[in-house]
Amino acid sequence: MKNILRDRSEKLNRPLVLDGAMGSLLQMRKFPVDGPLWSATANVIYPNEVRNIHKEYLDAQADIITTNTFRTNPYAVKLSGIDQTSTELVRQAITLAREATRNGDVIIAGSNAPAEDCYKTDRKNNYGQLNDNHAEHIELLHQNGVDIIWNETFSHSDEIEIVSKYCASKSIPYVINLFVDNNLKLLSGESYTEIIKLLHTYQPLAIGINCISLNTFANIMNDVNLGCDWGFYLNCGSGNYTDSEIRTGIYPGYYINEIKDYLKYKPLYIGTCCGSTPEHTYKIKEYILAIYSD
């Protein structure tokens, strides 16, 4: 399978820069984001704001933008009770991302998240329901033209295997980004290294880490050899993951200072997660360009 990320990175001779948060940025700008859909209703209610946020990240020179589909999966939509279908929300989100894109060099990544809350150990869906949910959502993203399926914040081994197996079996280009606790374990109990071994079986284009703290990420980089293409985008929010309101807690300059030593491990992509802004993206790109132009 062609690796669009590696090919673009090699062409540019540097890591790719991923955009930052969508949901928490909408929240910080006083647009409502709550309930099962998080920021997904903004695709319909505040489309101009979603499109403008994509444009802001593009103006900050992001190489990859993620669609506002973190919570457009069928289970979340059904749970919300809204009139729109998952199909409608996904199509609208991808349309907004494409409208914001100014040239063909930007990779549009279709965000696919866990069916339920990313940070809870207990879930209501069984294996079959999870499988059906992800198959439908991934197909919606793929058929509507995203460049890559961006599985993110996955914290349970069953869902990790479900999405990886599905994408691999359909030859759909995908990455899998993982969330682990402070002990480097998934919320389902497996160690980070166990999951890496499993993922190598399904050959994602890259294995990433997202939404964890800088401190937890430092422990991963000290202890784990990924042995594959990889990337990261870390939590920049204040407080805890489960806080109802997310605010910026880690500012761009501090973030750059904390991550710059990880460039020696040759990440394929670098970005930010909850609590971040286009300014974070701009500063990352500025630093990357300065380092790789030397």
C-alpha cells in the first residue's frame, strides 16, 4: 500500500505538521460542544466557523488537516437523538475541510475515534456493535474522499484491532493513534508494547500517540522502540482529560521546547491535541522549517 505520509515527508525532507484541536477551540470560542457528538453538530449549525478553523490551521502551514468527524460515528449520532444522520454529518465535515483547502499538497485525514468516550474503562457496546459502528464510519469517510483514515485516541485493544483489521482488509490507508495512561497501559489493561506488536500485524502507515501529557510521552520515548513510521500530537490543555471545559495549559513556546529532542527519533508527523490553537501549529512549522533548512 502506498504510504502517502512517508512519500510526502521524504519529498519535503522533514516531518509533516498536523493541525491542532477543533472541538476544544470551538469551546474556547464559546461555541457549544458537549454531549455524545462533542463538536460534530458544528458542521451543521456553525459550518462557517468549522471551515474558518480549518483555514486558520492551513494559514499556520499545516500539512495535514483532520475532518471534524471525531464524533460523527453511528453510535454517537444515535445516542444524541439529533435529526441528522451519520452520513449527513460526515459528508458535511469533509465538504468543509475540502472548501478550506487551497491546494493539492494538503492531506485530508478522516478522523475516526472510539465509538464511546475515549477516557472510560467501561463501555456499553459489545464487540459486534463496535465492529459494525467502525465499519460504517470508516466506509463513510473513505467513500467521501478523505486521503487517509485517521484513527485517534484509541485506548482499548478490541477497537484497535477492529479498525486496524478492517482498514487492512479493505486496503484503506490508515494510521492508528493511541491513548495510554501514566503507566503506559491501555485502558483495557494491555501494555503499550503489546499493542505495538499487534499493530505490526496489520501494517498501518504509521503508529502514533495522541492526547497524552508531555510527561507520559517522555516515558514512552524513554522505554519504547516503535520500530515503524510514527508520529505524535500531545495534549495542551489545562486540568484533567475529563474536565467539561478545556483551556490552553501548554503554550506554543513551551511545547516546542519540550518536544524538540524527539526529532532525533524521526517522527513522520508532529502536531497538538486538546487545548491547542493555530498558533501552536504555526510555531511547530516555524521550528521544523528552521531545523530542516540547516
